[in-house]
Amino acid sequence: VFRLSAPVGRGAVFMVEILVGAALGFLSGLGVGGGSLLMLWLTLAIGYPIEEARTINLLFFLPAAAISCLFRWKQGVLHWKKVFPAILSGCITAFLCARLTDQIQAEYLQKAFGILLLITGIRELRYKKRSAE
């Protein structure tokens, strides 16, 4: 684990944070999963506790997702009738899981998140575009 701080000045650290935020915002706009990468950045590079990193990640995601959705809607690729069931079930599940995380040790959540990232990464590496039928 490396830490971004120490001998470099606060201005340099701030610039790196701005650049990382911009890169992750770009990836979020593409739908690549900038939030997952933000969690890794906050916990591994900066050393934030997982609880604080989760909160920052959520605050980062809200405006990034809203802006991305607005552009997708203007492009005509966001159809609310198709998306609404996913939004509703996602909100309900997020609420229940947020309540559940208070009952689970952070170590287990970190391991589960790591496994999820590995599975997602393997799936992405093995992804093959389906032919249109």
C-alpha cells in the first residue's frame, strides 16, 4: 500500500486528487465503474477508512450519475419505462443493504467488495459482443 502525501506539498496532492477525480468522472460518464476505482483510490492510495471511502464514493456518484443520465436521455437511449423497475428495486436494495452494513464488520465488507471486483474484472476480460439477430 502506498500513501500519497509526505514530502510533496499540499498543492501537489490537491492537483493529483483533482486529476484522479476528473479521470474517474470521465470513466463514470462512460459507464465503466469509476466508483469502484474511486474506492480503491481512497482506501489504498490515500488510506481512508472504508466507512469514510463509502460515503465519499456515494457523494461522488450522485452528481456523476445524474449528469450521465441526463446526457443519455438527451441522446434518446434512456427509456424511463424500462429503467424504472431497476431504479425502484435498486433503491430498495440499497436502503436495506445500507442498514445491514452497520451489522457487518468492515473487514468482511472489504473482502466481499474485493471478490466482486475480481468477478467483474474476469467477466469484462471474457466479454464477447453478441451479434444482433
